[in-house]
Amino acid sequence: MIRYENLNSDSGVQSYEIGAKQMLVKFKKGSTYLYSDVKPGSIHLEKMKLLAVAGKGLGTYINKYVRTNYIAKWG
């Protein structure tokens, strides 16, 4: 996984891994979530990928728009 840069604030996101149709996001509290083009959908997934690479806004976006709309959770 790639360490999340967190350029904007003190995000809860620790790291991420981007695939073609999915994305893993690990939070500092220990849980890892799987998001995909099915859930929460391709529009949200592509926005999350952009924010992850930019290193800012990913945690806020997930909290505001995605919340519990994920495929799987570990931890």
C-alpha cells in the first residue's frame, strides 16, 4: 500500500492501494475498506483515486459522500 500524504489536514487515512476497478483504503485506527466501481460506484471511486494521488481530501470525501457504502471491511 502507498502511504497517504495528507497534505491538507490530519486525515484518518493512513494508506491506499489503487486497482483498475477497486481501491483499498486503510485508516489510522486500523480498519481497511474495499471500494469498487460497483460500490460506491465508478463516479465516487474515480474521485477517491484522484484525491488519494493528490494527497488531500480523501478522508473528508469518504466521510461526506461514501460513508458505509463499501464492498468489504477488515479490522
